[in-house]
Amino acid sequence: MLNGLSNAQKNGMVPIKEGSFVPLYGATSQKPVFVKSFYMDVYPVTNAEFLHFIQKNSTYRKSKIKGIFADKSYLYYWKNDFDFEPANPNAPVTGVSWFAAKKYCECVGKRLPTMDEWEYVAMADEKKRDARTRKEFNEYILSWYEKSRTYENQIGKTFKNYWGVYDMHGLVWEWTSDFNSIFLSGESRKDKSSDKNLFCGGASVNATDLMDYAAFMRYAFRGSLKAQYSTRNLGFRCAGNTFPKP
Amino acid sequence: MKSKTDIWMKRSFILCAFSAALFLGSCKKSETTNAADIVTQGEMTAELTSPPHVPKPIGNRNAMKLKLNMEIKEQEGTMTDGVKYTYWTFGGSVPGSFIRTRVGDEVEFHLKNHPDNKLPHNIDLHAVTGPGGGATSSLVAPGHEKVFSFKVLNPGLYVYHCATAPVGMHIANGMYGLILVEPEGGLPPVDKEYYVMQGDFYTQGEYGAKGLQAFDMNKAVKETPDYVVFNGKVGSLTNGNELTAKVGETVRLFVGNGGPNLVSSFHVIGEIFDNVHIEGGTTINKNVQTTLIPAGGAAIVDFKVETPGTFILVDHSIFRAFNKGALGMLKVEGKENKNIYSGTIQEGIYLPEGGTIQKMPENKTAKTEAPKRTVADKIKIGKEIFGTTCFACHQSEGQGIPGTFPPLAKSDYLNSDSKRAIKTILHGLTGEVNVNGKKYNNVMPAQNLSDDEIANVLTYIYSSWGNNKTEVTPEMVKALR
């Protein structure tokens, strides 16, 4: 089944070793989160790969998908069900709802990464598992937020991180399985109030590192999403508990 | 004595009763105009304008339902010549579109986040009474739209801004603007109205460093901006973009300050504000020179222009004006009125008679017989003169300030004519000049320097920064004095 997929995904996953870290929104207790060993896709899913999926799963075509699973902007840059031209086949697929991303991963024997898993991998730079305190690293991430239309770029052109994973920063945003488990009310200044802390997992002033603005943006972005949403800057990659059978 | 007091008390009692009756009467009347109870009549789409323009006044219209469409765009723009910046905008401009309402209006706000944008945004309008000023209801992902509505209750000029994490960064990138709530019947009519908003910007490179400049979080936290500007960029209100008026007209400025950090000492050089709505509210102060505008605040100022000329809008925290960009211009055309401003009537020499100062003329004659100096000496002395006299405008490396003060480094204007350069220092220079392909229209005053000093400073300038190494002598200067 995987033979039809591009090189990118053929030997697509790398092992991520277990460990713990204090995420930005480390809940009220600021306790470290433990992440079990898992596998992560090296690259985000591309247009070509998603087309392959759509060919086999007709209910996820843009003409067929049900409104509760995707809003009107689902794959809006695709001309029709099977034509994403002039987008590059090796550019990340975007404009995909959470439901579609989840289904895709299931169909290739994987799952979406959790937010903690995603952040755990994303805090690594080329050399270190946790580069979040490195000034240049944060500047790199922040500078991406200011570059427009990076979704047109091909996968694998940013840096390869400590785990061997590409494009965690600098290409597109990515869905996680529990993107809405941390609650930002939309009024980010208010999220520090104590009542919210009890069930929403912390807030801006509680952040372990105030200077980690880069991460703020990710949490703010996730907070603005609903599962049927899709946006041009939002793609996804898959994870798994085991290495997928070829 | 006693009876007098009695009478006084009686009289004041009657007066009290009378005024109480009056007060009650007016109370009843104002009850019917309680802003929350105003019933809207009809519906229309709100007119939005980009700075420096404002929508037309509300005049006598009734409170209405206003449909308002605001699109958020993240886009690259120009900070100053050769310097690009990625602005985040409400309506495609910095500051964002001007919103004009009246008390009692019901605004149906459609906030749209362009699909190509990277970030979620929201809006907090200081004119809104409700949680987060609308921010709680308006967080919108790229490619989506949020609708919320509010009734404007308090007249005044209010700031709106984005309040999404990280709030400071969203504001620093330009996400602010003004919403005006006019009282019933509108503000008094004037001849010209303009929209000016100050903001501070923090870039990776220093002021003037070329190319696309990224936002610098560290500088923002330290509150050390590279740019402090009106309407989002250097030169938004100069070099052909000046505000204009005619002699005799009354000009009203809606002035806001987006911050994120600095407080503005707003001043118009050569004008006095006739009226200032302090902090954009109802209290009016008269005859004001400089009004303080807090970050996240505003003021409405108006003044009648009585004389022609160019009036300079500045943040009177003055290094921001001349070194960081907070400078705009109002050009007033019309007939001169010598009674109000005479211009220079006479130029004369001032020779005070005090013993200590009397030395000056002696020095001057001594200086006319300047010692012979080597070029190296001239450069050394000239550098010191440059550092005290020229550097403030033309900058340490002769690079000038784009759009305001022309460069001396590799300057075609300078290198093509050394006589003109000498005359410029001797007599000053006013009006448009073209330097290295860029137009400058400013004033350089005549400098009070001796022939020797001018020869030295010009020799230093010509020998520095890639200029043509002309050696200027005191005799050359004397011949042109």
C-alpha cells in the first residue's frame, strides 16, 4: 500500500526517544510532561500524497466531504477533486480539516501526534533536544511567522533536527490530535485568571519562559481552530506507536 | 450681622431650590437620551478610510445599525527608503481603517482574517463596553470570519487593537487604529479633518538598515525602538504626502497612539491647539502647546490656521522626531498675514558690551588670518567641528536621515560643487534639493563658523566616506562670504 507513496514517506518515520519536558503551557503545577517513545514522520504530508489518499477515499474529496467534517475552505486551492496545480506536488498539503488529517493517518496505519509529542520534537534544533533557550532558534521561528506564503515551498528544505525530523518550523502549521485541549479564550490577556487555570492549563503569565513568544503563537493559533476548519498555512504529519509495516 | 446671614441663607436657599428644579428638569430630559436606550433607525454599511483620511461626519443623523467589514492582512510594506517590514494590519493600512460612529449606533462587526495569513487575530475596541472590548468574541483563524455586535454608549475617540498572544507583538507590527464615537448632533463642523496615529517599531537592524527587517522582541521588551513614526512609516506625512489646509481654515486632527510602548508628546511646531479633547474624552482644554497621548489612547485637537507655511507635526520627545521618524507636515497655503507673523524683518549683528563677550569680534579678526595648516591638521580639527555642529542632522558617518536630512557620504550634490558647499554653510539652504537621486525639502540654517573652521570641516567631510578629497582653504571661504 505504501509503494505508491513518494520517497519522502517511504522510509518516512524516525524513532523519538522518550523523555520529559516542561511545555510552555505546563499547567498550573509546571510539572514536566512525560512523553513515551514513539515514531514521527520525517516530513509533513504533501499534495501528491494527499491526492493518493483522496483517490482511494472518495468521501474526503472536496466535492463530497460533509460539512461537519470540513468547512468551505477545504482544499480551496485545488481546482477540482484531483488537481492541485499549480501547487507543487512536494509542497505540504494544507487547507485540510482535522477530521481529514486524522483519517489520512489512520489509512496509512498511523495517527496524529499529540500536542505534547509535537512540541517535544519541535523544541529540538540541529544539535540539541531542547533548544528553546537558544536565542537564534527562537529568532528563526519568529522570523518564519513573518514570512508570507511559505506553504508554497517544498518539504525538506528547512533544517533537519536532532531527531532527524524536518520542517517542524519554517514551512506550515500542523494539526495535532488534541489541538484544542489547551483552552485559550480568545482573550489571551485574560487567560491568566485563576478560575481558568483550574481547567485550562495555564496562561500567558504562567508560561515557563516569557520570551518563548514563538510557542505562544502556536498555542494561540491552535486556540483559534475548530476541527472542521482548514487554512492555507495549516498542514499535518503523522506519528505512530510502532514503526509501520511496509 | 446675624440678620444679614439669615437673609443670605434665605436667598441661597431659594437659589438652591430653583437650581434643583432646573436640574431635575434637565435630568428628566437626559433620561430619555440615555445612550443604552437610544433606538436605532435604519441600517447602513459603515464607511472606512485609511489614514490620513476620515469618513464624513455623522452630522444630524439618527443612531443606526452599522454593518462594518474589516479585513486583516499580513503584508510587506515600506518603513523608509530601502527598508521593508512585514506589517499586520486592520484593513491593509497602519494605523487601521478609521471607524466613525455616533452614540447609540449598533455596530455589527465582521472581522475577516485573510486566508493567506499565518496567524489568528482578534480585536479589542476601547469604545466597546463588554468583556475584552470584543476580543473575547472575535478570535478568528486565517481564512475565517467572526461576527459580533455592540452598541456604542460613550462619546469620544478610542483606540482599537489586536489582543491575541503575544499581544505586544501584534500591536508592535501595526495592529491598531481609531474608532470615533460622536455625540448626538456630531462634533462642531470644521474645514479639514485628518487621521494621525503614532507607533513605535522594533527592527533587527538599526534605523535605516536596508532590506526586509524582522521584528526584534528583545528591543520591544527593553522599549528601545528604532522607529517612532506617524501612520506606520517614515515620511507618511512628508515628501509629497503632507496634510494640507488653506489660511483661515480650521483643522481637526484625530490623533492616536498605538504604542506598544511609548507615550507621545504630540505637538505641532508653529501652532497652538485652540481646543484639545483631553485623552479623546469630553473635557476640552483650550490653548494647548503639547498634549500627552498615552499608548492606547487618543486626543482630538483643532486649531485655526492663520498664516501660510509648513507646520511640523512631531512627538516633542524630540529625538524621536529627528532621529526616529516621528515627523509630519501640514502645508498651509494662502495670503500672509504680517500682523500675526512677520517673518524676518531685519538681520543684524549683535555686539553686547559686556567685558567677557567683547572678545568675540577680536577673535574674528584674528581668525581671518588663519594659520597655514596641513591637510591632516585640517581633518583632525574638522572632525571635531563636525561632531559638534553637523553630526546631529547629517549623522556620524555622513549618512544623513532618509527623507529628512541629505547624506554627505558619497553625495553627488556635495562632490559636484565645493563653492556651493561653502555657500551652504555660510548662508544656509532652503528648499528642494536632489541628492543621490532622492529629493529633500528642508531647511539648513546658516552656520556661525569662521573661515578657518569652515575650511577645516569641509576638508574633513570631503576627505571622508568616499568623497572626492577636495581641500578647502580659508581663502576660498572668505571669497564667498
